[in-house]
Amino acid sequence: MFGWILLALVVVGVGYFIGIYNALVRLRNRVKNAWSQIDVQLKRRHDLIPNLVETAKGYMKHERETFEEVTKARSRAMDANTVGEKSQAETGLSGALGRFMLVVENYPDLKANQNFLALQEELTSTENKIAFSRQSYNDAVLFFNNKIQMFPSNIIANTFNFNAEEFFEIEDAAEKEVPKVSFADKQGG
């Protein structure tokens, strides 16, 4: 009788171990899938930028510095490998694109160009998809990191080298700040 109880405990223990291991693999794969979704959107963003810049060049002949800044930032973003490097490079690219769009404001003919408007809309849509994908990725990372750090799954995670994943964070302090809204009293009272 004791042998059967011991065998049952071993089977339950092995089943529990297998369940935790499989859960960790599933979570790690979910993180990888979430990252690949970000990567797809980043590639789309990188592909749109040269078209946007090329369209603008015809109108903005004296803005060489602006074009070079965007091109260099795009290059750095494409060359980044780790999540941290990509996060930092994409923050730099977002800043360069923001400055580029500010300069565009000085060129009303460019702002009215249908091709430029279509590219700008695609870029805006892609930026929204990146933000959504980043949120999804960070949620998956949080869930995975919690699982590998909590008992008893941390024992199995350490045994089989499940390592914490890095969050895709915003590096730009200006992007982290809450926008300031002012409701100035225009009636004077």
C-alpha cells in the first residue's frame, strides 16, 4: 500500500513539475511572439521613413540637416539588436521624426501634398500599432518575469535557465511627462 502512495506522489510531483515547465515555455514563447509583433511594426516604420523624407525633399530644399538627422536615427534604430538598444534607438528616432514634423509645418505646400499626407497617415497608424504592441509585449514580459521569480516556479526556472526578459521602455523623459492642461479663465472672473 505504501508503495502505491509513494508512486502516486511521484506521479503527481512529476506532473506538477511538467506543468510548471510547460507554463514557463508557453510564457517565454508569448514574450517572443509579442516582440516579433513590435519588430514587424518597427520594420514598417523604418520602411516608411525614406519615402516620407524623399517626398519632403522636393519641398524642403534647405533642410539637409533635418533629413540627415532622421536618416542617421533610422540607421541606428535598424542596427540595434537588444531590447534596450532598440528602445533607446527608437526613442531617438521618434525625437528626430518629431523635429522633422515640426519643420514640415513651415511648408504648407508639402502639408497639402497627397502623397506626403498618405505617408504621414501610414506612419501615424504604424506609431499607434507600435504603442499597442509595446504594451502587449510589456504585459507578456511582466507575466513571464513574475512567473520565473515566484515560488515554486522559480526553482524550475533557475534549473532550466529561464532568464528575465527586458521591458521595452520609453527613454525620453518628455514622453513620460503628463501633458499639462491649462484652463485659463478667459472671462476674467
